[in-house]
Amino acid sequence: MRIPANIIETGKYTSGGEFVTQKTQKPYQGYYYIINDRYFAGKEYKTDAEEIIQIKESNTLLYRLATAAFSLASGITSQNLRKPQQVSSIQFNLRDNTTLTRYFSQQVNIKPSIIKEISKETYDSLQDNPFYKITFIGPEQSIDQADKQIPGLKTFLSV
């Protein structure tokens, strides 16, 4: 099917955060073009280009409604949650040759999901919170075991 060139807006670029792919719902970054208020991945028109959709406020509203419904059903509200605090740095080996345990969290109900190093108190407060994955590294658990609980933790620590 031939599309008249005057209805195709090409040469657009997004650095992310504006679009997701229609099929996989994964974030899209790169060139795109517009035909009749529909967005497609790629620098120029192709008949088999993947359609991308804009992330809209309605998605945020839907997320907020789902969160409210979950809060009502579970009894967990935002007032019950302690926000994780990031710890700037922790030394592994103390002067008396004991090993310090490090704690980490990842909030799973937002994208992109971010891994944070947290305090023991915050770790304890998130034990039964379904919105967070938590883990630790210390004498009882290796970094490989912790990486299975929060995939990407090894990469987070190597940066």
C-alpha cells in the first residue's frame, strides 16, 4: 500500500520515556514517524514497521486506581510504608575483622525499577511489602544468591 509522502512526518526522535512498543509494552527509544496520528518505529516509512504508542497520563491514572484498589483489598496504605533511604557507602570489613551485612531493595510497581542500598531498619520494614523485592549480602548470603532475588544486583554493585 502506498502512502502519500505529505501525510508522513519523518525524522522524529525520542530519547525514551515517551513511547512503548504496542506488542511488548517495552520502552522505545529511537527514531519514529507519524501517519494519521499513529506512531511507528523507524527513521522512514516501512510497511512492516512496529507501531509504538505514547505513554499517557491515563496510564498513570490507571496505575493509581490499581494501587488504590490493592490498598483497599490488602489493608496496606501509603501511610504504612516507609520509603527506603539510600545509604551512601558501607565498608565491608570492620577493624575487628567482622563482616558487615549490606541490604538492598527494588520497587517492583514502578518502571524503570531502581535498586537501592538501604538500612537494616528499612529492610525490616519492607519484609511483608509486596511492592518491594529485598535482599542482603553478608556472611549468610553471597552476592550470587542475592542476585537471584534481585536480578541485576551484581551489575548495580559493579558500576
